[in-house]
Amino acid sequence: MRMPACIPAVLTGVTLTIGGIGLTAPVAQADIPACTNMVQQTGVSVSDAVTAACTRGVHNDLQACVSALTTAGVPGGAATGACRMAANPP
């Protein structure tokens, strides 16, 4: 019994799609906790504003990230470090 030629192609496509989702989805989420943990280490509570700022860092908008974190009370050097953690995972 011979398998139709399209089945291996379909299975390869499904595998690549599922693998691609697994590789891209967790990356953005993994960086936000690193950023918020650094903010907590400065004694600032993690609020919606802090999370939104860290999200900007994940999307490489470092100036907006730092500005929002300093507005939330994070000292400048720590804000820069937290935003860099968000943009460049450890």
C-alpha cells in the first residue's frame, strides 16, 4: 500500500507551524518578568504602568520604556537596565 505524496508535505508543514509557534510565543513573555523583577528589586511595586513600560522594552522602544519606568518611580540606571533586560533576554 502506497502513501499519497501529499501526506509527508502536509505533516512537514504542520510540524514547522507548531514548532514556529512554540519558538516565538514564549519569547516576549519571558522578557517582561525579567524587567519587572528588576523593577521590584528597586523597591517599586509592579503596576499596570510598569508592565506596560516593560512591554515597550520587549518591542525595542527603549526610550519610552525608560521614560515610563522613571515616571513610575524607578531610578534612571535601574530603569535603563530593566528595559535592556526586556529587549535582550538573558
